Amino acid sequence: MPKQATYSSPHEQHQFDILIIGTGSAGLMSALQLSRHLSVALIAKDEALEGSSFYAQGGISAVLDAHDNFEVHVADTLSAAAGLADEAAVKFMVKNAPAAISSLESSGVRFTKDSNNYHLTTEGGHTNRRVAHVADKTGQSIQVNLLNNVKQCKNITLFENYIAIDLLIKDGQCSGAYILNKSTHQVESFVAYKTILATGGASKVYLYTSNPDTSTGDGIAMASRAGCHIMNMEFAQFHPTCLYHPHAKSFLISEAIRGEGGKLHLPNGETFMHKYDERGELAPRDIVARAIDSEMKSGGLDCVYLDISFKGENWIKKHFPTIYNKCQTFGIDISKTSMPVVPAAHYTCGGIDTDLKGLTNISNLYAIGEVAHTGVHGANRMASNSLLECIVFAKSCAQDINQQVLAPPHCKFDPWDASRVAPSKEKVVVTHLWDEVRLIMWNFVGIVRSDRRLNYAQHRLEQIEKEVDEYYSLYLISSDLVELRNLVRTAQIIIKSALSRKESRGLHYNEDHPNQSDSIKNTII
């Protein structure tokens, strides 16, 4: 029997047509694209704007220039994906990219322009300028405008500070989820005809990450427990350049800095990217991250440096105001000096396997955004294709639902039961295990891997999972415990996926299998 968050309070059950878990760009866009005749519950784990989408700086890729075309965008994406992208999915995304930009503009997003033309930037993997942006706060602009539109829709009810625990599954069909109200500490049932997971990625499984605290792999873990196919989770993308400062909390330095000519160098001023790839600073992220990791380890360095100061103060303030101002708060004037940077876990390329409509192998359950594996990223995500994926597949998911006649859930679910558990007096256990999981993942399942390190991590994670399951069965549930449970499950999936891939490809580099195999296969857990 499931546990309930308090002993005496009555169990509350909500009924909606559609349940959307997650309020990033994918979750908000899907809610807006759904028919106004449908009642929609929109679940925010924290405040609605707190998530990776809000912090996305660079932009969204699309063919918007006469000198660019779909074929080149597709080719660039397939090249970055190291042979594992689904070409049909990539073509679908690229073809629908201009319409995605139009949808965002209709929602109030005002992309940066030169005269009447989009100001397009270049990022790693792109051979043309095709990244539309709103200065260096694209994600923030998208999120604020989409949320403002959501709040004007009477059919959408926003639930903030709610964290999903598990999906309501019976006979291979999803009918909603058990969700913890973080304000009342009570578990509530949300029953729905269709459920959309838009919970984001899982980079908080690593000690150092550019992601906010919400990115704990919740949707991936819930889907895994429910029986979904989870694909290619070994491909964790590490962003090459996060600000190295004790108080910066891995603040992201946009790849667009390198797209505009920014140079990486060592403390002595020596550049090094030319030694690793002829594309230099514009090589795909996996190559740049491994190059920085190699230079730091071989030189015993705490960080390397990124320089854009040659562009001048006025230009930098105009194009990168957020980064300029943030660095200033730490005493770094990027118009006069270089920024100290290090790699950090950034993006989950694998996820819940879906089709082009976002549908999973479980009936009535969809997944969109970073939580999903649509096939467009393969072994390595090309820069600024992530926000694009969110918008394109959110629209196709909503369109699929709008065309259906919704049938009510065919079964009833028991209320959450906490009659056999007690309040925890050992919360230090949760804190300790949380820290241990993230440290294990950073040290043994990071940028460069080996069979020995992966096997050690797997063995220790199996022990930790038993400890977490025991704790979960004995004590009342909390948001920290929900996240720890999901963190452990997702970390194990990453390790199992990494162990099963006996080659190095894209973001997965194993010293014991340094070459790329001739056979191309996906990893399914």
C-alpha cells in the first residue's frame, strides 16, 4: 500500500482531463496548445518559473536566414549526434523550427533583431548562424511570456510547490499521479485521461551542475518504475564553461560567447583547443568538455579561462548583459579580463522513449522536453536544439491529444495510506545519501569513465538504493525523500546504460573502450 504524508487529514482527489507535470518551456507550451475545452492541471515542483528552461541563455535554433536551409541544419544535428540520432525525428524538428519561433513570438517573446532581421548567433556544431535569442536570457523571456499566457487561460489550473511521487498505473494505462503538496505535506491524487511528463532532466545526480535544484530526474525515475522504456541515459552532456567561483553555484557561461569568438586558454595565456579539434572553440560540447578536463588534470589546474574582452565593454554589455552583470557581482570584469571556467553536468540527452507525438509505451502517458528521448539528440545534443525540441514536441503532443475523444480512466485507485509509518527522526540519513550519490556520480560516472569505476559506482548505488527503500518504507514522505529516491533510481539507470555500451561515442567516453564501434545501437533500460 502507498504511504500518505499525514495520519489524519482526508485524502484529496482531483479530476482533470489532462495532467501536465512540469512547468518548463515544454510543459507551458503544451498547456497553451491544448484545446480550451479541456481542463488542465499544471504541476510546478517549485515556483512555476524555477527550472532549467528559465536559465537557458543561448537561444533556440531554426533556419531563419536565406543563406541557411533545412538540409544543413539536419546534417549538423546528425553529425553532432555521432550516428545515434533518429533522422526522421531530426527532420521533423528542423522542419517545424520556424513555426516554433512564430509560436513563441505570438506568445510575446521578442527575439533580438538587427533592423528587421533576427540577430542569429553560431554555437558549437552549427555551420551557419541560426540561433535566435533574446540577448543572453532567452529562456527567461520564453518562460515569463508563456506563463503570463497560461495565467490568462481559465481552463488551466496551476499548482505550485507540488512534487509528483509516482504515476497511477494499472493494466498498462496511466491515469494520473500521486503528488505531494509541499505546503500542507499531504499527498493528493490527480486523476486524468492523459498525463504529460515535462519534468526536465537529471543533472543534479552530479556534484557539479549548471542545473537548478529541481533537476533530479523525477520523471525518468517515475516512468522507469511504471515500466516505460528508458533510452540512452549514458549520454550526459557536460557544459564546458560554467563560472568557477566559490559563490557562483556553477553559473552557466553561454556557448554563444565562444560562438562570437571567445577563446579558451590556460593560466599562462596559452590556447589549447586547436590541439583537440580543428574547429577549436566551436567543436561540439563533448569535445570541448573533455579537452578542458584533460588540460585541468594534466596541469593540476582548478580551472581554465575564457576570454571575450577583446570585443570591448559596449559590445559585451549589449550582447551578454546577464553574464556581464553576474560576473561583476563576483568582481570579474569580462570586458577587461578572462573568466575562470570549468565543465559541469548540463543536459540529459537520453530519457523516456517516445514517438513524434511524445507518446510512451504506456497508454495515455506522454513525455516531452528534456525528460524525453525523441531521438533528435542521439549521443550528443547540438547547442540550442533543446529549447527547439521542447516547443516542437509540446505542440505535436498537444495536437495529438486535441484530435482524440478522451475516455475516462477505467479503474479506481486507493488513497495514499500512511497508517504504518512514522515521522522521521533521522533526516540526516537523507542528506548524507544525497551527497554521497552526487559525489559517486561525479568521481566515477563523469566526463571520462572506465569499467572499474562504473562497476564500483553500480555496486555502491545498489547498496544505497536498499537503504533508501528501507527509509522510504518506515517514515512519512517528504520532498527531500522523493527527490533522493528518484536521484538514486536515475543514477542507476545512467550507470547501467554506461556499462552496457562497450565503446566511446559522443558524450560517453570510456578509457577501456576508447574507439567507436562499427555497430550503431541504442541503450534501453
